Amino acid sequence: MTFYRRKRRMPQVIIVSLIDIFAILLIFVIVTTTFKKAQPQVTIKLPESKSAVAADKSDEPVVLSISPDEQLFLDQQPVTLAALKDALTPLLQRTPPPPFALKADKKVSYGFLVSVLDALRDAGVKGSMSAFTESK
């Protein structure tokens, strides 16, 4: 009696379906990725407010941060109180000037905060300035 031996097929990987799976995974990763703005390396505990309202987000403001040890940061760049006016001059010469926002730690002394606001007024910052707070 003679037995016929069947030839075995070589195993194959179906690439077409793998490409579909990789495309779906790529779309999933892109959609679920969050894009965050770089934050300065300063830890600031913001004061809480019960009556504050969110400002319109028409333009990205120039943020002036004050750390608990009363160091100033203008858009993540350290600046001294004496050099604040010189750092703000090129920003104020833009047309239109960008909006400004203040982000101060709640441990900052009131006197230092007033001197920063005076330096801003001397530099030519006009109008209302947004302030960052934490909501309850």
C-alpha cells in the first residue's frame, strides 16, 4: 500500500491585516496624546477664589510667576525686579501688545507683590491683568 504524502505549505504572515492594525494603533496614540504647554520648574501654590471667573482665552498671555521665595519668572525665564522693566520693553513694543497674567504663590508677601505691580506700571503695562487662582 502506498501513502501519499501531502506537501506542507510554508507558513505566511498576512501583512495586509497587520498594516490595518498598526494604522488603527497609530491613530489611537495620536488622538489620546495630550499636548501640554511647558511649565516652569517653580512649584507655586495658588490661592483659592470663590468669586473669580475664567477669562477669555483669545490670546496666550505672557505669564509673570512669583515663587514662594519671591523670585520672578517672566515666561519661565528668571528675572530680577530691577530688570523687569527692561525685560518687558520688547514685549510692549509689539502691535498689539500681548495680554499679561500674574501667577503668584500665596506665601508671597503683600509688599513684594505691590512692588512688582509698581514695576509693571512703570514698564508701561496698562489695563487689567489676569491672575491665576485655584478653584475649590
